[in-house]
Amino acid sequence: MSKLVNPHGSNDLKPLLLQGKALDDEKKRAQTLPKIRISSRETGDLIMMGIGGFTPLDGFMTHADWQGVCDGMKMANGLFWPIPITLSADKATADGIKTGADVALVDSESGEIMATMKVAEKYTIDKAHECMQVYKTADLEHPGVKMVMAQGEVNLAGPVKVLSTGKFKEEYGDQFMTPAETRAAFEKMGWSKIAAFQTRNPMHRSHEYLAKIAIETMDGVLIHSLLGALKPGDIPAEVRSEAIAVLIKNYFAPNTVIQAGYPLDMRYAGPREALLHALFRQNYGCSHLIVGRDHAGVGDYYGPFDAQKIFDEIPKDALETKNMNIDWTFWCNKCGGMASQRTCPHTKDDRILLSGTKVRAMLSEGKDLPVEFSRPEVAKVLQKYYAGLTEKVEIKLSGHSAR
């Protein structure tokens, strides 16, 4: 009998990725179907359905689901869900597809057929309403809002059969773990209390401190990196993964951390995305989600601890995976180490506040990272990456001036 949390809304994971002969047959059939090109975000959502990360969804949401999720974080069947999982098409494409028809969903970037879908419903939405409910803004400067407003005019709903996990297994190997695989790893380690640490950045000293606080009270930590698309200027997943790996190797006790990645794009939805992060971490087998300052936020759209507060606003039985709130953390010169607002009595003049933004700015300017910001091994990985960027820019400028 497993001691891990149950998958969301189900006793068992519900992966939608076909296997064996069923997969081969559906791939052949997909070639004969009308094709719909899908965005990077939609591809990531599909893969999460395929591997069981979005258990118990069986496909893209209906209008009733969309409305319920936007307005009350509940699907039409009453299941808690904080962000709509939808598929869109332009009007001309949607007009050419009849309700009840089967279509093939093609990744816009790679051209690979990712899934087939039976179109159960076609509907239009108020995009601005979705943005205000989910992102709390309709400002097009917000990357999540920009993503929603760029969607096609018509949403298509229906069950899917997933045919591929795309590029992720090939590019990230064993780090791309399915919920079934993380659950098996936790069982093998004898873990039942696991905190997920969500990251889209390389881990600086503050992140390391958060993870170690969790290790003190949990069986272990899943350092779970986003492998999908980010906003311009963020550090690519392969660089981030290498930096995290050297940190774990040099600064964490053995058998306390598992590093893995998942295939979603960032939505930057702040509080609502924190809830989604907890929901799918429940499917991965985690009992807790570490929620620190400005979780899943961008710019100044959300208060620094709004993502913690929202967990108090949902029904207690909405999620089995609970939030593990940790206050603002920083290096304190007087304390002589990492501390938080709950533990440090000193003033802001004594504190070095750490952030991924500060680290990126210093690296892009060619500056060394102080030890209060980053471990030397991590800094070395990041400096190599930024030096490569500078070299590419210089080559490009040199080529331009030669013309």
C-alpha cells in the first residue's frame, strides 16, 4: 500500500500516451486526419496529459469547464482546477472542422503529430475575461496575457490520444521523469513526505536554503525544473539543469534530493500558477510544494506573498498536496549566513537580497558572482553560458560591420 499522496481527483494516474500496437495504429491513422497546428504551450499541456501529469483530464476543456475554472477554479464536474487547459484554432480552420470529427494535433515548431483529438465542442471565449480572472490583469506586457490574447478565435474541446512526448526525453534523458517514475523513485527511497521545489532559474544560495529547510522536515526534496518555453532573457533549461546538478553534487547530502524536469511552458500566472504547480506535483507524488517569495510571478503584477495567501482561499480538500510557505530569504552579513525575515533581527542594510534577476544582470555584465549570491561551481556553469552569448553577439556585430 503506497504512502504517497493520491493522484489529483483519482486513485490512479491516468496517462493518455498510447503504447505498443495502439500507438503504431493511431500514428498511421493520424496521417489521414485534418491537421491543426498547436502552440508550444498547448504541446506542453498535451505532453502533461500524456504522461499523467494532468490526471484526471482526458483532453482539452469545454466551454463549461473554461467558465468554471476561470470564475471559480472548478471544472463542470466539480473538480478543482485553477487554470484553463484549452486548445485554440483560427476561425477558418475551426469552420472547416465538424463537431464529432477527429483531427491530428501538430506541434508548430517541430511539425510532429503529437496527438489525435475527437472534437466534442467548438466555442469562443472572452479572452480579456480569462486574463483578468487568471492573471489579474489584461496588460499585454504580461507574458501570460500576451499568450492568451495571441490564441486563435475558437477553442476546440475533446478527448485526446497522445502519441509522443516530443523532444524532452531525447534532450533531457533520465531527467525527464514521468509521474509514474518519480513515484517509483520515492517508493524505492522509502519517502512519503516529499517537498517539490519549483524552479525556472538556476538555484542561487537562497534557493539552496529553501530546499535545505524542507529537507530538515521532509524525507526528501524533488527539485523540479521547467523544461518548456520561458520569456526572453531567462536561462535555458539545459544550462539550468547543469547548474543544479553541480549544486546537488557538491552541497547536498546524498539521498536527500532528486532532480527532474517537466514539459510545461511558464504562464507567469503567479498565485493561480502556484496552485497548478501544487496540483500536478500531487500527481508526481509530492506531499508539499515549497512556496517562497513571488512564486511564478513576473514584474510587479502580484504581491510577493500572494501565491502563499491563495492556498488559504481554496477549499481544504481541493488538493492533497499542501503548500510549505517560507518567508523572504537572504544572506545577512551580521548573521554570517542565510536567514529569513522570521529568523533574522537585523536591518535591510545588513542583508543581501538574492534574486535570479540580479544574478542574470551581473553575469550579463561579465561580473563575478559573490559567494553570498552563488556557489562557485554554479557560477562557473553560468559564466560559461554568458561568455558564449557575448561571443555570439561579438561575432554577429563583426559580421554586420564587415558588410
